Amino acid sequence: MGFFSKDIKTLDDLFVHTLRDIYYAEKQIEEALPKMIEKATAPELKAGFQMHLEQTRGQIERIEQVFEMHGVEAKEVNCPAIDGILEEADEVSGEVEDKQVLDAALIASAQAVEHYEMTRYGTLVAWAKQLGRSDCASVLAQNLQEEEDTDRKLTEMAESKVNLQAAE
Amino acid sequence: MGFFSKDIKTLDDLFVHTLRDIYYAEKQIEEALPKMIEKATAPELKAGFQMHLEQTRGQIERIEQVFEMHGVEAKEVNCPAIDGILEEADEVSGEVEDKQVLDAALIASAQAVEHYEMTRYGTLVAWAKQLGRSDCASVLAQNLQEEEDTDRKLTEMAESKVNLQAAE
């Protein structure tokens, strides 16, 4: 998509553009997660990130499936939003000295990532339905559900253990 | 906070850092909203953004109140996440030709902003409680509630009208 041309003319174009945005985002997340696994200290947090890495790979496959169902090329577009969210995650974690406090920071960063994904999948599901593509909507809704579940698990982990240890 | 020093040593430091991050973010949102009001076509979307601009100013005041309650200086730290989210909003809206499709894109961008704020306030509320600052938590929870309400209203506006018109 060019910066000086107006390439998005229809809701369908906007849907495809946003699908390419989240495709790029998921691939960046796939790259970022191994670093987060390495930085995490609490074993359940490490395991949670590991599980989310597997999940992310499945989500990328589902997006590829939607590209195919919709008859468009599976390609990525730049997504400054996820770049910024991941840059911030990296910056903050680099400033934390204590391992327990770092776990709390990592959870907060992961939840910022989850929330970005939740909002994009929520939008994509609504647009797919509007475009009469309930088949694409139901595949994307599976990714949305997984992100919501992951976010909830991170909240539980933070409130039941990680924040307590970070405050000690 | 320096890039090469580890300035965050406690959960309290992390809380203050994140409060300064969302303080910066809210000020950037306050700057971005007038441009979104200008670009919006549907009168209820323009009105919704206008209302959110007033709300954002109130939220900034609440954050300043929390800085004071917690006895720390009200200052901003860079927040690459919100910079990226707003940059993406600007990029996408610049690529949309049709006014009705642009409204759908503006709602999606605004919801990405809301989700970032929701995750940060959610985290800040949990950390404030953990730090024994339920007074700060309850002020921050008001901002969280407003963001959740705004996000829900945007979904309703998209699904009841804006997406339908964008698909015509």
C-alpha cells in the first residue's frame, strides 16, 4: 500500500489491509516470545509464554487460511502499532533490575500485546460478518477467543502470584 | 529513565514508570483526537470523539491526582506503544478514499487506542492494590471504567451503523 495513494476504497480493502496488519503483528510476536520466555523467572510464566508461542503459530496458520478462503495473497503490511508495543516491552524490561519485578513487567507487556490482538480480531470478525464472510469470521473468532483466554490467564497469574512476589 | 541503567528496582518504581507512560499516552491522545474529529463523517462518531476528548482531559487530571497522592513528580516518559498505535491510525486513515469506509477505519483505530489504555489501567489498578494504595487504585479504576464504556459504545456504533454504511 502506498503512502501517497488512497488504495483502500472499500470495506473489503480495509478488511484485507487489516488482515495483513495482524499477519505481520503475529509474526513479530512469534519472534519476540522466545526473548520473553528467556527473561521470565516464574516457571508458570515461562510455561505460559511457551504455550502462547505454540498458539501464535496456530494463529498464523488460521490467518493464512482466511487469506486463502477470501482469495487474496497472504502478505504482510507494516504495523507500527505492534512495533511500538514490542519496542516498549523491550525498553521497560531492560530497565528492571529485580527478577520478580521483571516478571510483573513482562506480564504487563504481554497483556498490552494481547489487547492489541483482541481489538484487531474483534474488528476483523465484525467486518467479515458485514461482508457476508461468516466463514472467515468464525476462523478469526477462534484467534480472538484464544487471545482473550491468554489475557485472562495472565491476569490470574499476576494477581495470584507474580505481583505478590514483586511487592516483597 | 536511562536506557543503559536499570532504574526500576521495585514494584513501586514500575508502577510510577507505567503511570508516567500512560500520562504521556493520554496527552498524545488528547492531541490526536481533534484530527480524528475532523476526519469523521457520521455525526454521532464526531460527537463520540468530541465527548472522548473531554473525557481524556478529565483522565489526565485524575492521573495528576494519583501522582500527587503517591507523592511523586507528575512527568511523562516515552511510550513507543501509543506512538506506534497513533502512527498506524494516521497511516491507515490516509489510505482510505471513501468517507464511510474511513469512519469504519477511524473506529477501529480508536478501539486500538482504547484497548491500550484498558490494559495499562488494568495493570496499574492491580499494582496499586498490591502496593497497598487502594486510594490510587480507585481513581485509576475510574479511568479504566470510562475506557471500557467508550470501547463498548464504539462497538455499538460500528455494528449498528458505521460498518453497514461502509459496506454499501
